[in-house]
Amino acid sequence: MNYKFEFRPYQRKFKRPLQTSHGTWEIREGIILRLTADNGKIGLGEIAPIGWFGSETFLEALDYCRNLPDVISDRTIFSIPPNLPACQFGLESAWESATLKTQFKSAFSEDKTPASKSNYSGLLPGGEGALLGRQILWMQGYRTFKWKIGVLPFQREVRILQELVLALQEATGDQSVFLRLDANGGLSLTEAEEWLQICDQLGGIIEYLEQPLSVTELEAMMELGTRFSTAIALDESVATLPQMQSVYRQGWRGIYVIKPCIAGSPSELRQFCNLNKIDAVFSSVFETEIGRKSVLKLAATIQNYCPRAIGFGVDHLLEAEKDLELLW
Ligand SMILES: O=C(O)CCC(=O)c1ccccc1C(=O)O
Ligand SMILES: [Mg+2]
């Protein structure tokens, strides 16, 4: 089958630049794809790369799209090289919606009512902003939260964490609430140990510490996982499917934070997760509604061996989406 191929770059601003231990991020740039099959059926997809996280860059993805012909075939879609994982995801998910007859219903609700937020994790603003952000997200229905660490000096972050935990415990009563800490690979081994010790003392409210050390330090993270009761989740270390396969081969059986938009082929990702019964947390890369729909559809076809809140509570950090229909 052949498909007419069209693409439109987009930009979306963060309300406030996003601070991680990798630096500052101000504008999300991505590409919306449209495939039109011979029979007239249309499929949309999205390429939302994050160069600093281990996928191709936006410019590499744009270059790839510019060099594709106006009409492409199934062969094109399934022979995208592995150094372009966000392109693999975008094109294959557009292809899926242009070719599949049946409409999937996602297990993750897309309605905006507070109850629907209980299976989402809300990303808190960095630093002290987390405290007010927590109140707002709480009222919107979130019961799982994620906060970036390794951005401010250690002692200051520990104090904010203690306040945050107190506020959460006060708000909850006996309902369950979880907090995820994300270091984006920026801690030293000593700092990671100190954080884990603090987490262990907080009595189970910390769901996990995400990517404490850099991608090159898998062994040290596996060892940390055995020494503390707070779980470790890998994120940067499992950015793409080949990386997931590699850490699985090396024996990682803990949590995988999976960002499908940059992981590569959705069908191969589904196969990997289901075959190996991965303890997965699906996570956003600040894609638009189009990428998000593809991800939620995919997540619904992956058996959840340990159901965890999905990391898609991020819309409050970005300016409103422009009407994507108007791109055409
Ligand atoms: O996973 C989440 O809950 C939100 C998404 C998120 O934190 C994120 C989004 C884009 C790039 C990196 C990260 C990250 O987890 O480090
Ligand atoms: Mg992370």
C-alpha cells in the first residue's frame, strides 16, 4: 500500500522554562505527520524528539522528513534506521491509525474530571514552586506526583521535600498518595545514597527514585536497588528500545520509565513489554494530543503487570496547544 506523506513542524512554549539537571528547556519543537492511504483513510502521527535524552534531535528528525518522498510505502515505514527512534514511533503510529479498522478504547481515561486524574502522575514545578503546585494538582484530582531533584543545593531540596511530604500526609488522611523523585541522572553516588536513606525514612510515600545516576552507571544503580527499600526506576538508561533490551539482558528487573514517543517502533515496544512482563511507567515527552493519543492506545495493549500511574499530568506546564487542524 502507498500513502501520501505530509508533515508540519510545530512549536509549543513552556509557561516557565523547565529546569532539569540537564539544563533549561523553553520550547518544545516537534513534527505532526499525516498519512493518506490509497483508500482515502487518514492517519496522524507525531515526532517529538528529545536530543538531550538520547533520541535524535528535532533537526535530525526534520531533515529525515524533508528527504522523504511525497508518497511512501509500508516498506519506508518499517525500514527507518534505529538512530531515528522518534521518527520510527511517529510514522508507525500514523500508519497504524491509517490502516487499522477497529478503534481502540484506552484503559486510561482522557476525560478531564478529577476522578480520571487518579491514574495520572502530576509533574510538580521545580524548587519551592512544588508546594503551591501540589495544592493545585491535588484539587484537580492527582494522587501521584513527581518532583525533580538535583536542581537546587541538596539541603534546600531536602527541606522542600520534608514540607511537601507533610502537606501530602495532611491532605490525604488515609487515602494513598505517592511521590516520585526524578534526579535525571544528576546525583553522585553519595548523594543518591543520602536521598535513598531519607526516602526510606518517609514511610512508604516515596514510590521511587528515578534515574539517580548517569546512563553509564547501571551497575551502581542495580546495587542501590538492593540496599534500600525505596525502589529505583530507570529513565534515561531506557530511553530507546535497544537500551531497554540491553539493561534487561544485564539483569534489570526493576521499574522502566517508558517514553514511547522516543522509544522507537510501537509494535516492537509492545512485544518487548508483554514478553518480559516489564514493570512499566508510561511517561510523556511533552508531546501534543496527537502523540499522546498514540501512546495511550499503545499503553492499553500492554498488559500492566504492576499498574502504576502514567506520567502524563504535564499539560499545566505548557501553553495551550494551538489548533493542530489548522496546520493544514
Ligand atoms: O514522567 C513524567 O511523569 C513526566 C514527564 C517527565 O518527567 C519528562 C518529560 C520530558 C523529558 C524528561 C522527563 C523525565 O522524566 O525526566
Ligand atoms: Mg525522568
